[in-house]
Amino acid sequence: MVHQYQLNGYNIVLDTCSGAIHVVDEVAYDVIAMFEGHTPEEIVAAMLEKYAGRDDVTAEELRACIEDVQGLKDAGKLFTPDTFADMAGTFKERSGDVVKALCLHVAHTCNLNCSYCFASQGKYHGDRALMSFEVGKQALDFLIEHSGTRTNLEVDFFGGEPLMNWDVVKRLVEYARSIEKEKGKHFRFTLTTNGMLIDDDVIDFANREMSNVVLSLDGRKEIHDRLRVDYAGNGSYDRIVPKFQRLVEARGGKNYYMRGTFTHANPDFTNDVFHMADLGFTELSMEPVVCAPDDPAALTPEDLEVVKEQYEILAKDMLRREKEGKPITFYHYMLDLTGGPCIYKRISGCGSGTEYMAVTPWGDLYPCHQFVGEESYKLGNVWQGVTNTKLREEFRACNAYARPECADCWAKLYCSGGCAANAYHATGSIRGVYEAGCELFRKRIECAIMMKAAEEAAEEEA
């Protein structure tokens, strides 16, 4: 499958199955568009008619262009057939029941009262609770026991707000480090926090032990404080920004990212991204809200059009900043066109419910943090392991080829079929399609590819 689009002055042709990307002139762009289903004579006649009056477009040059396109096709870089469908059902079977990552919900409680919170202010539709050290220790033992021959294991401390159970977080990290050598494993820890409880101890420990820190900030003060408030209704912006700045500075400006959520209140989210950049933050992410359509925060169809324009604005501004020597990173534009995700990842996705699971304060296992609290999606617990094997197999079958709606989508090998949780919350099925999310994802990938094309062009000119 070939996807063609024009953005920021570039004519881009993506061969979806090979991953090859071609930046071409307008004539070659049109030739490629007609190549399948038309004879060379038909293509030449159509191009001569369209570009009549241009001395540089001749029949001879058009035939040469057609030969070049045929050469790319023969080399497997254009119109490459999709040979991955038969692999889709077998990739996850090969990995068996190996678990490589856990999301530890160390706190089902929060000191903020964000109205758009998918986790119901950290309670996940249940009771407030803190994970005990004993449950967390068993979770780490479960991960080691079920990690097979994998050496590198990942653990995300999550909530609610994990800093409300900070002592247990530190004890769990210390326990994991104490058994790494004996077990032949290495732990990579991540912390996700709203920042309210950050102090010198948190900064020192996180910067020593956490491979990545995710900091929640929605951007401009008026946007952030609109929804990210405490239980007295007071905004949190002024309290957390200085703490985030201290933490990031102490980390040397690396291995973190600011994660914001944009809603109906700010589809012009680039202004929030630029605001965070002005605060000194360079590793940035802004995610569209996922909520019920009747929620006041929900993005409308009109908002989606604004958001797509904003993605283009952001991409162009990032290129400007790069040229000026003041680059910023946007999580959704981090695209490696050379050594990117292997075909396993392109087909199978994040591994939720199979390789990756979430653990509640009580030790229950769920496919990921967005399913916690949905009783029918409980997989088992950290003592007995996965007992709901039927559910695990359902997630194992989730891939880029599991949804009929994805069959003709050019982006399926970039999104790997999309987020199962978003699909479930939008359609009631993990094999459903969250159409608004798909629309925005495709635009992000187009922007990311355009940026790579622009960067390569700049390197060639240098």
C-alpha cells in the first residue's frame, strides 16, 4: 500500500509495508499516483496534458520517471505487497507467557481532583488504598518469575499519585536492586507524578534510580488550573512548576517528559507546548483527552480539525527551533525511520495483557492501567499469576490485523492496531476502533515523517 500526501512544501510518498519514504517532485508524485492501474502510455499522456507548457516535462523524461518508479517497485521500495498478515497471529504465541513490564499502582488515591481523570481521581471506581510493601514485593517476584530469559525488566510507579506512598516506592526499588545480580535481571524504573509532593528527597532518589520521570502539566496556567485542582478547588500550577524545574535541572534536562492533556478547552494545544518550552522544558507530550462524548471536556468534531492544524503548526515550529539551535522533543514525533520498531512491534503493539500488566494495591492483575477497576478485565493476581487465561488469549489476538476497519489503513504498521483501552472505552470492545484517535494518529505520523524529510534535506544542504 502506498500513501501520498503533501505537507510544508514536500511531496511525500510512503510505502507502508516496506517503510520506505520518498520525497519527490510534483511530476514524480503524480506519476506514482497513476502508476498502478494505468499503462505507461496513459501516464505519459495525462502528465503531458497536466503540465502542458512546461519545457522540463517531456515524454522522454516521463518514461524515464516511470522506469525509475518500476525500479523502486522491483527493489521492494514501492507498492510492496503486504506479507505480514499471516504472521500476526503467531508473533505473540512465540513469546509464550513471558511478562517484561509492570505498572505498579502504589496509590489508589490522589491529592488532586482533576475532573477529566480516567482513574476517577485515583480511586479507579473503587476504594482509596495504598499498596503495601509486601504486595509490591510479591509483584516484583512475580515479574522475575514470569520474565523467562529476559534480562531487562520495566516497572512504572503509578497512581493516583505515587508520591503519596513514597516510602514504599523507595523500599521496592531497594529490594529490586538487592536481588538483581542474584536473579540475573536489571530493573528500569519510571515514576509518573503530578508534582505536588516533590521535595529534595524525591528529586535525589528519582534522579538516582528512575530511568524516566513523567511530569503532569497541561501547559498555560489558565488551562492547567482549569481542571488540575486540589480538593479545595485551587489550581496546582504555581505549586508544581518550580518543583518540576528543580527536578529537571537536577536531571541535567534528560530522561523525563512533561505530559499534558488537551481537552475541548484548548484544542489550540500548541500554545501549551510552546509555554512549557518557554518554562525551560524540552521533552514534551500532549495527549488528547479520552472521555465520554457527552463530557464537557470531550473533543468535538470541530475541535479535531483544529487539532490537526495544530499538529502541523507544531511540526513547522519545531523545525524552526531546530534550525535556531533550540530544539524541543515532542513525544508523538519521535519516529526512527532507520532502526525503528521491529516488525513484531509494528504488528503486535504494546503487549498489554500479555507482556505488560498493571497491579492494583491489592495485587490484582489487569491488562494495563486503563482497565483497572473493570472487574471483567481482571487477569488474576501476583500470587496465583494469570488465572483468566481466556482474557489473556483475547489480548494476545489483538494486533494490527485483528480489526477489519484497519485493513485499508496506511498507518496500521505505525499504530500496531491502536490502543486496546481506547478502543474499549470508545466501543465496548478491545477490537473496536477509536475513530477520533485514529484520525489524530494519522496526522501525527504525517507530520513526523515530514519533519524527518525536512531534517534530511537540511543535512544535504549543509
